[in-house]
Amino acid sequence: MIDLSSKPKLARLFRMQYEEAQQNWVLLYPEGMVQLNQSASEILKRCDGERDVHAIVADLEQTFNVQGLEKDVTGFLEIATERGWIV
């Protein structure tokens, strides 16, 4: 379970990049690339190591004028952690 006070950031070998040809964000790493959907890219863009999970959720809720994103965001962050994308 993700701690809401943790401050996730991309793991050292990963970086995000917008791919014009594909018109979406991708996560690049030495062995390849992961195509991200809009939700995943919006969450990962905020994983800067400075904002805690609570602040990421609050920012997303404000940006997209929606409430109740905590479960979806923490669920994605758990998957991203398991896959080694974030630390």
C-alpha cells in the first residue's frame, strides 16, 4: 500500500518523453519503452520527488475538476512501484 506522505519519483533508469509520432507520452528505459495513457502520464508527470501522494491527488483533482481520485492514483502508483518505474 502506498503511503500518502511518500514522495514518489521516476526510478533512475526511466524518463518520460512526449512522442509526436504517437501523440502521447511514453516512459523510456534502456531496454525499451512503455506507452502511457493520459491518466498514467498525468500521474507520473507529478512524481517529481518533491510532492507527496496527497499533493499529487489534490493537484489532479483540481486540474481536472473531479473528486475522489485517491484510490485510482494510489492503485496506479502501486503498480508503477511494482514495475520499478518509480521509487
